[in-house]
Amino acid sequence: MSESPEVRTVAESDVADWVRAMSTGFHLAPSVGDEEVAARRPLFDLSRTQGAFDRGRCVATFRSMPRRLTVPGGAAVPASAITNVSVTATHRRRGLASRMMAADLAAAKERGDAVSILVAAEYPIYGRYGFGPATWVTDWEVDVPRAALDRRWAGPTDGGRVDLMPLEEVREFGPGLHDRVRARTVGAIDRTPFWWEMSTGQRRFASQPWTEPFAVAHRDATGRVDGLATYTASEEHWPGKLPKVDVSVRQLIAASPAAETALWRYLLSLDWVTLLKSGHRAPDDLLPLLLGDPRAARTETHADFMWLRPLDVPAALSARTYAGGPAALVLDVHDAAGLAGGRFLLETDASGAAACAPTTASADLTLSVADLGCLYLGDESPVRLAALGRVSEHSSGAARTADVLFRTPRRPWCPDVF
Ligand SMILES: CC(=O)SCCNC(=O)CCNC(=O)[C@H](O)C(C)(C)COP(=O)(O)OP(=O)(O)OC[C@H]1O[C@@H](n2cnc3c(N)ncnc32)[C@H](O)[C@@H]1OP(=O)(O)O
């Protein structure tokens, strides 16, 4: 075997080769034009962008970005969001991804990030690095004619209204609305100006063909924008003279159930539309139960989505709120990488607030840092993990106590691919 490639942060002069390597690793294209490199360049913080170089050529890519992650109770914790992890096929399974991951996690820990997050391309990759699936997604396809909804729907009847909106206005209203939605959505992350420019066509990548979406906003009775949906429609077909159009939702965010309901009703009442593709939603999204016949919403995808790795257990656990307090629980967290493990006392009060600090008291529960990642946003059940043998109970009923404390009434949801 040839000598081991050099793993390091990239310099400005490496960027084009790094983008080419990432494009190769993701099977996008073997070469990348200057225009595409320039379009992607604002995304990279070079101090957080790593590459592996073999004889001067980039063969592996990895970068991370600062994000704020909403946790139960509405606080946002500093998160290191990992993306663009790729190793060229000729260099796989030699530990390159592991070396870049170790360097990035150590830097995130050093910076004081509470957690690292990522969207896993494949389930088996990231558990070994201490990540566990913290949010899941469901995509539905609604057979609209079978949805048993009144097709005479003509807009909200509670004083709200639904209006189509040009994309310039989406850029104006979207960020403020998203901040409100994010504060009430456990698992959501902040969106950058770049995100809004990409999603509204102001910035484009040559490799990604652009279709301008329709945008529709919901305003409450006071006229304030409190919901936004963007969507595209397929070409229409007329089999047997019956109109047939698919609508694909790109995003649907809402700051109230009324806005969310009105936007789904609008989409489900579009004339000619026979199929509505929801895109990635929380598994307990309102959508199926808004239908007269929820079976008309067929689950197209149900899968893990955002994976989370605790880096600072006391900071992460004391940032969120808990149900059923006051309570105390000692967690023994195992972390093979030596970044976040230890024994911690979690104490919650009746308001849901918590303190968490290292302790020498005996443990109630033992679990891996990856399984703490599964529990952190409230999605997974400690009782279920105990049944699987992944959480060990040392005091009777401790898993059940943890279940009451950690789980949330609604499931966490990260609306964005990153
Ligand atoms: C957040 C994101 O960016 S997700 C995108 C991830 N990228 C992709 O899926 C693109 C295609 N795949 C790749 O580029 C590479 O295969 C990667 C990045 C997934 C892995 O890179 P490698 O350098 O081969 O990983 P590395 O050699 O460090 O492997 C470490 C361990 O993970 C295992 N592993 C790596 N990838 C996979 C996989 N896809 N499925 C199962 N196990 C895997 C290896 O077998 C190895 O196991 P071991 O420690 O028991 O020997």
C-alpha cells in the first residue's frame, strides 16, 4: 500500500480540487467548473474544512459549520453541523473518514459546542463515532381524490388568509418567520442568508437545475405572516380527460397550528392535483390526520434523519427542560473517544429546568454517548433502549423515570437537509 495521505485543513488554493473530490465522492460529476467552485466557495470556513491529499491530489473531504439547535423547552445550543464527508472510492476503508472525524470532534469540543450533528448518508456509518439518530422523518404521498376532504374549501374562515407570494417577498419574510418557527420546533437549526438565497433562486449551482417554486404565505387575522409553503407542480396529464398533476412540497413551515392547517388545506385543494408529495416531515406531522381518510396518506419514507453526538453532557442536558420533575437521575455515559463520557447527576425541578454536573454518586442508568444522542431531543424511549439491552438500569424504575423526564409531547423535527 502507498504511504498514508496527509489529512489537513484546506488552503484557498485547494478549494477547486476539494470541490472536485467531493463531487466525485458523491457521484455527482468527475470534474467541476470554475463557476460551480465559485458558487460553493462562500459555504466554506477553511479552518473547518478538511481534506486528505495523496500526492497533492484531494481524495477525501469533510467540513463543519456553526449552527444553533433548538432543544426541548425552546433554548438553542451551539452545534457543530458536519457535512460533505466523502472519501474517493480508491481510498476508502483506510481510516480517512475516521481521522477527519476525530479532528473535527476534538475541535468542536475545544470550541465549546454542546453537540455535533449530521444527516447520515447511510445508517451504519456514524454510530461508531458516538452519534445516534435524534430525529426521524416521514414523507407522505397523499392520494388527493381519496383524502375525503371537502373540495369546496375556499380559504380559512378564522380571519386568516392565504396568498401567493413572489420569491423576493419570501426572502423578506422568510427568515423572521423561520426564527419564530425554529424557537417552537425541537430539532430545528438556523438557516443562513445563503440558504434563503439558494432556496429562492438568487444563488444557483450549475450542477443543480433550478425550477422556480410557487410560494404561498398564511397571514393571521392581524395580517402577520405566520406560515409559508413553497412547492412545484409536475406537468399535467389528461388520461381519459381527467386532470392529473403531482405537487411536491419543498418546505412548509408554520408558527401556529392554524397556519399549518390552512397551508395543507390550500395544497390539498389545488384543482387538477391528484398527488401531493409532502417532503420530509416530522413522523407526527398533522398532515395525515387532517384528511377525512388518513389512509389516503401513504408513507413513502420513514427513516432516521438528524444524528446527534453529545460533546458536553452537562451543558447539553442543562440546556433543555424535562417533564415530571422534580427528579434526580445519575447517568453513566460511556464514550470510547474520551470526549464526553463520565458520570453525571441530572436534577430537575417542577418547572422543568435542570442542573447537570459530574458526580461520584452511584449510577441509575448506564448508556453510550450515542444512545444519549438518541434520547437528547426527546424522540427515543429509554424504556425501549433498556429492552434492547442498550441502556442498563441499576436502580429499579430508572429507565421509566428517564422516559418521563426525557420524552417530549411532540416529536423533534429537523426540517432542513444540511
Ligand atoms: C454527513 C455526511 O456527509 S453523510 C455522507 C457520507 N458520505 C458518503 O456516503 C459518500 C460515499 N462514501 C464515502 O465517501 C466513504 O465510504 C465514507 C465517508 C462513508 C467512509 O469513509 P472511509 O474512509 O472508508 O471510512 P473509514 O475507513 O474511516 O471507516 C471507518 C469504519 O467505518 C466503516 N464504514 C465506513 N463506511 C461505511 C458504510 N458506508 N457502511 C458501513 N460501514 C462503513 C468501515 O468499515 C470502518 O469500520 P472498522 O472501523 O470496523 O474497520
